[in-house]
Amino acid sequence: MAETADSLPDYQAELDTTGLYCPEPIMLMHNKVRDMRSGEVLKVVATDPATTRDVPKFCSFLGHELLLQQESGGQYRYFIRLG
């Protein structure tokens, strides 16, 4: 099934961590969520494969909901609803 913009969750903020490696993507996510409210959705774009491990742990530890996790061509996308 082809992915369309309609199939992706709506989001209120986006964070592009392309080219950054652990621990920078997670540190930037911590800073970004401080400016957001509970229930809002953050889209994160990354190229570091370690984010496939780190982002779910970040969400679990801080009580956020990982709505969607995708990988395509070495790029990772995450949609996170803040708890």
C-alpha cells in the first residue's frame, strides 16, 4: 500500500535530526517537548539507526505514546503523542 500524507498522523511540531548521532537526537527531543503541551504530536526525522532503540525507550520512560515508527531509505520517522 502506498503511503499518503492522509495516512500519517497530524502533528503540531517537527524536529529534524538528520545527520546527528546518539545522544544528540534524544537531547534535542527533550528540549523540543518542553515547548509542547500534553496531547500534542511531535514528528521526528532521523538518520541514526540507534534511534530505533532510543526513541521507543524515550517514550516509555517519559510516558509519551509512539504513534508511528517508519524507516525508508536510511531515514527514520517517528510520530510521538506527548503524555
